Amino acid sequence: MLPSTLLDSGVAIDGASPLTWAVAAVGGLTLLLTIPTAQWTVLRDVIARAWRWIPLNVAAWLVGLPFTLLPSPFVDETTPAALIAASFALGGLAMATTVAVVTGVGLRRMLAGGAPG
């Protein structure tokens, strides 16, 4: 939400600037790491080598998130609202399913490793 907030505040964002892309990359990576890191603090007491949850979760989201953006190139201002809603709902469902399957399979493998030593 930061880019739209900055734009609404009158701050100009230079999309061609390498600094803008570097800040966006660091911010995106930080955001992507927050939830699995918080979850790891619970999992580390229950699962051996629980640190693997963090890269597993990040990978799942990196694979799943593009599904939410997939309908974008295929809709425009002439596309009926119901079709837009259905397209993005299906994209969201595909994203959620992908993240659930990847993290679920990964968690099952982690649980097979046993409790922490």
C-alpha cells in the first residue's frame, strides 16, 4: 500500500530508477518473510529443522502469487464486471490452492523428520 499512499501524498515515484527497484525488492522480500518467520517461532519448538518452513513458504507464495495477476492482461474497460470478478476469483482460487499444496506437502515432509532434538 506504500506506493499508492506516497502517490496520493504527492510524492513522485520514478519507475525507471534503479533505486526505486532496489527499495521495492527489499520491501517485497521483507514483506514475504514476515509471516513465515513469525510461524517459524512456533514451529521451531515442535518440528526438527523448522527453519525450512521459511524458504518453503516463500517459494510457495512466489509460485502462487502470479495466478492472482494472470487475468490482468485479458481484461479491459469493455470486459463485463461479472467476467472480471469471475476471472480474478479463479485466479485467487488457483493461488490459494497452489500455496496450500506446496506448503502442505512441505510440512508433511518436515513432520516426517520428527520432533526437535
